[in-house]
Amino acid sequence: MTHNPHNGLTGKEDILAEDALSSASGPGTVACDDGDELSDDDELLSEGNGERMYEHFSIDVDKGQSMMRIDKYLCDRLSDKSRNRIQAAADAGNILVGGKPVKSSYKVKPLDRISIVLPYPMRVLEIIPEQIPLEIVYEDDDVIVVNKQAGMVVHPGHGNYTGTLVNALTWHLRNLPLFKEGDMRAGLVHRIDKNTSGLLVVAKSEGSHAYLAKQFFDHTIERRYIALVWGLMEHDEGTITGNIARSTKDRMKMAVYDDPAIGKHAVTHYKVIKRLGYVSLIECRLETGRTHQIRVHMEHIGHPLFNDDRYGGDVILRGTTFAKYRQFVENCFKTLPRHALHAKTLGFTHPKTHERMMFDSSLPSDMQECIARWESYATDGR
């Protein structure tokens, strides 16, 4: 694991999947790269298993293959994928032959190398539409951008079958085909965990879903987070690099490993906004998107997120032994009863207009109040 301070952030932001797998060896083979599109701070499904928001297939066509439409060919090869899904992927530019996008009508030729990215559906018996208020930042016929409140789970899972963002979206978008099919992750291309607040984009159609999924796969989605962490950062800017995998000591946590054979490559860029007494307010930009990435990377370098109960930030880690200070920190914990992380900025290319869209959200009131308390503490030197 390396931690490199530097002057000026570089690298692509919020890279949320592994690079595409090269085609499997041998003719007519299929390789599946289940793109692990979990955002940096995602809860683990069923409190233990990671999830995937899209999947990538690489196919080498047999040398004896007769020419046929690529949508039919892929339906035959990927028998559990519907022709509509495959055609939507082609319309979104998600089917590549020899590295170039092709349409559904393209005729497959012997020895073609095919790459396809598909949103990854998960079916359940029933999604209950619930009339839950949503803070809608933007909506048109193709996408909806919401500002998720802390405390809301993104989609149903173990112990959370109602009250989720998907339940709310299924009500709000109940007349759209994509939200009538019992898809546990209908329209989702990324997510943030229950106690993280901030922006998410959701697709409203199969075509938009495929188009947005490809942007995550291509690492062109932009997201920035604001976090409050324990301790005063030594450097104004820096980069944390370290493979992330599930902890061998606690299955509810992720951990950083130096061994390149363990876990997945992860890179977090940070920039200090303010130093406030015994905590720092920082901005994080992601070059990868691993489970709990910001949380585990910051914990690994000794700066856990403030009040992060999973990664040790819910106790006093910096400061004095005075009772007055302990009471001050306890009051801050009560003001912000969750880890201090907010998905503030979101940028993507619109599926239909192809215009670049950027959204920004204000910090929620609990984070603002907690930060204000620390600003007052740092100024007054109490």
C-alpha cells in the first residue's frame, strides 16, 4: 500500500469497474467480467456479499461460424439474456467488434472478437411500490437524478425489503416498463450505502440503463465526495493506493493488502479543504470504485471518517483528555449520528442528447452543523 502526497490531483475520477477482460483463450469462448461497480461506500449485500451493477462478456467467434446478425448470435450464446437487452446494448454503443461499436444488424464473421457490457439485473418475487418522498434534482424522459438522504437503503436486500430508494422509484416511475419487471435494481448503475448521503443517477429505460452502465465501465462518470476525517492531514493533497479485499478478521469490513495478488487495485485522491482542530474536512476523488473505498483507505492511513462505526471512527481518536473536550465530541457524534460522507458532485453524459451534465448538492444539515461545531472549536481553541 502506498500513500503519495502530491501537488495537483491526477487520474480519472470514480473508475468503478475492472478493465475489460481480454477474450478467453480458444475459439468460441466467452469470458465474463462481472464489473464490480460497487461504489466506495456501499454496504455489503446481506451484510456479507459484494454486488455487481453490470457485467462484461468477451467472445471469440469460432472460425467456422456462419454469418448472422449479432443480436441473434449473442442471444444464442448468452441464453439468459433477452434480445431486447442485447439490442438496447447495441443502441447504446455497448457492443464492440474489434474495439469498434456495431449495431444489432451487424453480421458476425469468423474470428470476430466481441465485447458486450450489460446492466446486471437481479430479479425478486415482488418489489413493493411505496410512496416515499424523494428529493429529485433533475428528471427527464431518460434519467432521474436524486439526492439520497442518509438512512435510506438504495435497494432491497437482507433485512431491508421496504423503505428503500428502489421501492420509492418503483412508485414514482410505476408506469415505465423498466420498473414493472420486479428488478431489484431497476435502473440503478451505482449506489451509495445507507448512511452516506448524496447524488445518484437512475436510468428510466433499458437503453438509458445500458448507456449509463457503459460510462461506468469506461470510467467517464465523475463523482466527488466530501468527508470529515479524524486527525490533521499532513499534506494538502495526496493519493492513497492499496488493494482492497474483505477483511479476514471481520467479514463485515474491507481491508487494505500490500500483496498484489489479494483484493482489487484501488486508488483514492484527496484534497484538504479545511483543518479544524483535531479533524480535517477533505474532498475525495476516486480512480477506482471498490466497496467502502474511501472509508477503508482513510482508516488505513490513520484518518478514519468521523463517527464511522465500522472503521473505528466512532470513538475519540485525536484531542485532549479533558472532560469538556470529551463532551464536545460526544455532542458532535449526536449531531452527526453516522459516518461523515456525502456524494456531492455527479457528472455523466446524457444517454439521448449526449450532452455532459453536472450536478452538485449541498452538504446535508447534520454534516453542516457538525462541521460548524468543529470550526467554532478550532477558532475558539476551547
